[in-house]
Amino acid sequence: MIYIQKTIKLNDNLQELYLMYLKLNSIVIQNIKKNMKHYTWMEWKLILNFKIELNIFCLHFINHIMITFKNEYGIKYSVISFDELLKFIDYDFIYEINCSNNNLTQLPILPLYLVKLDCSDNNLIELPKLPPLLEYLHCNNNKLSSLPEIPKNLGWLYTADNNLSEIPVMPLSLRILECSNNSITNILHIPENMKYMYINSNFLTDLPYLPDQLHYLDFNNNPIKLFIDNYFDGSKILYLEWKQKNETIFANKLGNWFLECKYNPKYKYCRDRVNSEYDNDVIQIKT
């Protein structure tokens, strides 16, 4: 692993910190060269992790971009740009990427077998296509107005503090959803395995039916919360029962209306006109 060292203008405290980092970094490198043949696999892993943590600590204070990632064996690396990361030989087999708090405006094509992605606290306006095996996505505090299709294995989705107006179809595997502080107006369906939902501070005017396994739901600061508080004493159960009853009444009325139109003689003119126009449209399309 090669670390690029640059001359950076810093205030006195940070300059001292940076010089301390360079000295420690040099000691680690000398120690590795001196004892290279005597390290076990676990010792190599500990040394590499220590060196990376040292690198992260220093670059955090001097406002550098820092991207950390783990390969398929759990070994942690760090780079200072995605250009450098893309040169990684086994890029598609990278297991985890953390590029949070780097002022990024876009991401490259993600590794094919990526499982965890943390791209929070940036200035992203969109995300690339998500890998099919992704299980964890943390993209809080960006400028996202939409999300790509959610992979079927995703279990954790954190997307608070963005500009989202909707959430894509959620997979059955999703267990935690955090989408607070957006502009979401409706959530049509909650997966059966969902356990924790944080959807407060949006513009929701309705609640979907809640799965039995849902342990916690925070939907404060939404129009639907005020409606339930005012008319159902804050009870989600009473609201959903009322909703189901009204949907049943509406469905029955719609069914009765359909039967009236289909069989009642006084609606014969309507039936003939609909059938005629339908037949004409089909004939025109075919010709």
C-alpha cells in the first residue's frame, strides 16, 4: 500500500499533528521492512489496520478526502480518491466502502459484489445503480431527489435529510428504514419483515397497513399524525380499522354500480356506446 505524502499549509497545532503522523507512519514502515518475514497473517492484518486508522485520523483533521474499504477477506484499506480505488485489482470483490463526509457530488460504478455502502454527509444528487448483493445503504444528509431500484437483499436503508418525494418499492428483506426529513407524500406498502421505521418530518397523508413484526414506527410531524391524533385519539389501530371499513364500503358501491351498468335496462344506451367506441378503437388500432 502506497501513501502519498504532500506538503500542506496548516496552523501550528495541525502542523504538529501532521509531523507526528509522518513520524509514526515512517516508524511503521521501517518496522514492517525489518520484520517482514516474521509476521503471522493476523499480525499483518493488525499492522495494516493500525496504519490505516492512523492515516484516517490525520487526514480527517487536514480536510482530505478519505475513502476506506474492505476486501472480501475483511482487510481494510484506504485511498484518497475514487480514481485510486478504481485501480484496485479486485475492485468488483470489494465488500464494503465508506466514503462519508467527503463533499462528493457523484459516485462511480459500484463494485459488483459490494455488500455495505456508507456515502452519507456528502453533496450527492443521485446514486449509481446499486449492486445486487447490497445489504446496507447509508446515504443520509445528501441532496438526493430519488433513489435507484432497491436490491432484493437490502436490509438496512438510511436516507434521511435528503430531497426525496417517494421511496421505491421496498424488498421483503428490508428490516430498518430511516427516511426522516424528506418530502415523501405516500408510502404504499411496508414489507412484512420491517422492524423499525423512522418516517417523521415528511408530508405523509396516509398510513399503509402495518406488518405484525413492526416493533417501532416514528411518523411524527406528518399530516397523517395530526389527523390520527385529532380524530382517533392518536391510535393507529383505530385509524387503520376505519380505513379498512371505508375501503370495503367503497369497493361494495363500486361493485354494485358495475352490475347496474352491466344489467339494468335503463343503462342500455351507455353500454351500447361504450361497446361501440371500444370496437371502433380496436379496429383502428388493428388497421
